Amino acid sequence: MRPNQTLAHEINNPLFAILGLTELLLAEVEKGSRMQERLELIHDSALEIKEIVRTAQRERT
């Protein structure tokens, strides 16, 4: 594996856990609550990181 692939892999592993768990929690939390807002912020931020990693991989290949 090339260094940029290794780095992407190391970032993506915990990132997918964050995305998956926030999705599960969002399904259980009360709609319109502060907790929902916080979980959505975490989820949206994780999606931004995912896109940054994807863009960096394309630029380096």
C-alpha cells in the first residue's frame, strides 16, 4: 500500500465508525432535540472529512 493509501485507510476506519454510530443514534433520538442537532453536526463533520480524504486520494494518484 502506498503512503497516501495507508493514511486514507487509517483515517477512514474510525471515520466509518463515527458515521455509523451517529446514524444509529440519530434514529433513536427525539426529533428537534439539542441532541439531534449535536449528532447531526458530528455526522456532517465526518462527511466533510470523508470528502477531504477522497479528494486528497484523487489528487495524489
